[in-house]
Amino acid sequence: MVVFETRTTRSIDRHMTAVAQYADLDVRALSGALGAEVRGIDVTSLDENGFTTVHTLLLEYGVLALHGHAHLTVSQLREFGMRWGKLDVHGFAPFEGFDDALRVRADPDHPQVSEQWHTDASWKEIPPKFTMLLARQMPSAGGDTLFASQYKAYEDLSDAMKTFVDPLDVQHDGRIIDLKLAEQSVTHPLVITHPETGRKALYVNANYTQRVVQLAPRESTALLKFLFAHCTRERYQARVRYEPGTLAIWDQRCVQHAAAADFDGETRELHRIAVLGDAPPSR
């Protein structure tokens, strides 16, 4: 039996042929804002209809947790990602011989976890459009990834605030994380339009967004302080609770994320790839 939440049904209706071939697919919303966990699908054996189903779900929910992929190799993960396009090279050391794959690991000797809310590589002229994390080793509890819908964050602004922020641009700078590749800052619209859904989303994050180009420094600081707090409110959030073999996929064009560093003394390891965007973010 197919289990779909109401929001999914609206999108899946456009792809009933694809869905009909995945009758055992179980899709359950993670929160009222965004996200879904999915069981009954194997990304290593997707035909075009299956791939269309996953893509449709991703556009609908923004974040997917595809459980049951402990068998997935890094090569297979890359092959799946490349069905969406060219893989992004982050700039850190290669993993298993691939410069577009990354091991994300925290353990008692190296406990660092990226807790700050952010959008991956928004400091690039063409940032990634999708990021994927494959859970390899997880703590006994915790180590989740939190997500926040930037669609919802934009839509909840007053009409007057939308009118104010719609034409603004913001400067993003990645030199705090990657001095080699982030040689200079880039400018993107503060509000972007998703190229596939047509929905508007806020495009600022506390890690990389430095200033609002059109505003004086004090005005820019005040506006960004408000937006950073607003766009990660609990009402816009969902949380992926990993199992070994959970493959998390999210849409960087409408979602921010942060890791939960709540597993002292244990190990958390995930393998990461990202799919490069098709064009710079735009209005």
C-alpha cells in the first residue's frame, strides 16, 4: 500500500505512472513545515519513473530521509547524485579517491560538529542545488540534522517586509571555511525564486551572509540579525533522525540545515556529496 501525506499527493498526482511502479513506497511527513521519511525504495535500482518519483518528493518536501541504504557504496552514491547533474567539489581533501566526496565524522578525539545554521557553499557563484548525507555510523542517540524551510520563512513575512526585501542583494563570503576556493565574496539576491517550483525563499544564512549591499552597515546588521533569527524558527523546522544506512537529501535552494552536537563521547560518521546548481540563484 502506498502511504502519502496530503501535500505529497498533490505533486504525485502529476506522476501517477511513476508512482504505480512503487506500490510499497511509504512516505511520511517529518513535520508540518517540511521533510519526509521514505521507506521501500532503493536508489541503486531506480528506473526513470522511480527517479522521477524521488525528484517529485524532494521538490514537494524539501528534505527526504531515504532509509535502508546501508549497502550503498561511495561510488554508487556518486552515481545517484550525478543523475541530477555534475557533482560539486567542496575543496576539502578527497575521500576514497573522489574530490567530490567528503567524509563527515565526529568522534571523541575530534568532536567538532557544524552546529551553525547554514546553506552549503552559498559563497559560490553557482552553489550546490542538492546535498546528500549517507549515515554510516551513528551514536546511540542524537546526531540528528535539523532543517528549516526558507519558503515558509519568506511566506510568513508581512507584505510590507516582502516589498522591502524582495529587491535587495546580499554578500556571501566563504573564506571562514575555505581559503583556497573562496577567494572573494559573491552577491546573490536576498530573496530567490526556486527555478523548478516557482516559489520564493529567503537566501541568507548566519555562516556566510555578510551584509546587505544596498543598506548602510548599521541597517544591514539590524536586518540580517532579524532574518537570521526569523528563518530558523521552530515552526519552520524538521529533524532527520538517522539510522545506519539513512540517505538524507535536501534542496539547498529552499532549506537551511544544522547538526545536533548532542552525542558526547560517541562517533558520528556520514558520507557526503552535493550536486552543483544549474545557474546562480536569481529572483
